[in-house]
Amino acid sequence: MTIEKKNLLIMWFANFLVAASATMILPFLSLYIDTMGDFSSEYVQKWSGLVFGITFLTAFLVSPIWGRFGDRFGYKPILLITGYGIALCIFLMGFIQSVEGLFILRLLMGIVTGFIPTSLALISSQTPRKTAGRTLGTLQMGTVSGSLLGPLIGGIMADSFGFSYTFIITAVSISIAATLVLVGISEKKNTADKKSKAGYTSKEVIQLIAGHRLLLTVMVLSFLVQMANFSIQPLLALYVGGLTSASNIAFLSGLAFSATGFGNLLATRSWGRLGDAIGYDKVLTLLLILSTIFIVPQALVTELWQLIILRFLFGIAIGGIIPSVTAFIRHSAPVSIQGEVLGYNQSFRFLGNVIGPTFGGIVSGFIGISAVFYVTGGLFLCAFGLLWWSRKQMVQVDRQSA
């Protein structure tokens, strides 16, 4: 087995463990806060939002820094720092006694939340451009698989062992992932890249992104897609409750949520392969159209099975966006600064994670949950229009220069 294939296999399993472990604790964060005192429901809801959001907000600020460190010192050290750092934060959450303490630990966790983006940079740096989409799509399957199983496993463990032990088990799982990287990953050092790294300051990297119209557009697209996707997720259980009179709403809403993930899992590698063949910007254009087509009808469903089918189809469409964006950056950015550029792209995604739930809550509060699907479809349509316009401008520039 080649070093590249071994690294991909190890990072697939490591990302699976990290994604599964990170999502294990999300379903019961609000319940965990409620056990810390005799709080009102308003207090629990307010702090649940703050505790959930602070990790993404902090990660939004520090992601480019981890990317720059990875470009300069290698991606393996960053994987170890972020992996063991996340594990330590989650381990301590199992012993915290106050809401404020939990908030601080989630903030610190945001600072070291860079494992999966760094893994993308590592695998991207060792992958030939012509197969970047397929390879990154394969890696994405590990993350998606973990994200699918994580909430289910976390809920079962919380019911069986209690919250504290679930945090400890989660921390051990992430430590195993970091140890896999420590023992198994062999990072290639490119001496040519070392010389060029000194030629790019952070200011110059930002100027490179801003000066590349299509690259900047793809990053804004990442923000819009995450914002659109996260605007409906916190409301999905309520929406499912309005479609059925069954008592097991938690299970049914989980089924509707997982349908998107299963569609994502089935299609992500195929979209990457198609991007390798015809171009990632073309695939992104198609995916944004399909996402709009499959998200808007979800506002019109009258039965739960209709929603599940549409969520599955939506998952197929959205499944290729992340690997296509990453592969596009692999093609567009110099190898020596790809980690930092991917870090900025990750920051755009984290910003969407923060704004999306708030945006969806505001829209649903004024005009109902169904309206969120229409607005979300509008966001995907805006992203399509922006990408189409940028591609058109780039074609005109190329013709003029020719």
C-alpha cells in the first residue's frame, strides 16, 4: 500500500471517530445544562444557544490560523494538537458543575476545532489534481458516516450511562483518532514548497483570495450553503411534529435528519469523480440548482414520508458541495498556502453555522416554519446566481486576455 493510500485510510477512520464523537454530545447539551441547577426553561434555552454557538464562533476566528500553521510546520502536528485538544475539552465537560464553566470549555473547544479541515488539507496536498474530487469525496464519506451515527450513539449512551460518562467515552474516542494519526500518518515534506512559504504573508494570502473572483465566490457560496442548511436543522423536530401525531417524535425527527446524511453518503464520492471529469465549478452550479429544487417542496409536504424522501434527495444534491469546493481550492491555490486558504473557507462555513439557526428562528417566528424552506431555497438560488455570474465574468476575462 502506498503512503498516500495509507494516509487516506487512516484519516477516513480518524474523521469518522472525530465526527461521530463531536456529534454524540450535541443532542443532550440542553438536557445537561438543565441538570446543573433549578433553571427556568427560558434560561436553559438561552444558554443552550450560547453554549452551542460559541464553539462555531471561535472556530470561525481561528481556522485560518491553524491553516497557516499547517502550511508552515506540517499538517500532522496540527492534527495532533487539535485532536488531543478537543478530547481534553470534552473530557473536562464531564466533570464541570456550572453552565458558565461549560460555556468556557465549549469556547476553548472552538479554538482547537480544526481536525477535520486540517485532514482535508493534508489529503489534498498529497493528491494529484486530476483525482482530487474523488479522493476528497471518499474522505468526506468518513465524516458524514460519523455525523450520522454520532447523535444516535450519543443518545443511547446518555440514556445508558449518564451524561458524565458519555463525555468521557467521547473524549477517549477522539484520543484514539489522534493516536491513529500519531502512529500511522506519514507526511511528505516538499522542499520546493518550503521555499515558497516564506513568500506569502497573511495579507498576501487574503489579497490572493480577494483577487481571484471565482475562488472568493466559492467561499461565499460555502457560507450561504451552511447558512441555508443550518437555518432549518434546529426546527426540523417541530416541523415533523406538525406532520404526525405519533408519540416518538424524537425518533421520527432523527429519521428525517438522517435521511439527508444517507443521501450525502451515497453521492459524495460520485460528485467528486464528476468534478474531476468536467470541472468543479460546473458541478457546483448543478448541485445548487438541484438543492433549490429539492428544498422548496419540503414546505408543501403533508405527510412525513414525503418529507423524508425530499430530505434524502436534498442530501444527494448537497453531498457533493464540500468535496467540490475543497477540490476547487486544491486546483486554484498554490500548494504552499492551501491549508490557510482552506482555513478561510472553513471560517466562512463556521460563520454560516452561527448565523443559520438564528436566521431560521427569526424567519419561522414571523411567518412560520414552512417559510424557512422557501427562504432557504432562495439562498441556494442566490448562491447559484453568484456562481453563474462569476463564471461568466471569468470567461470574459479569459477571452480578453487571449
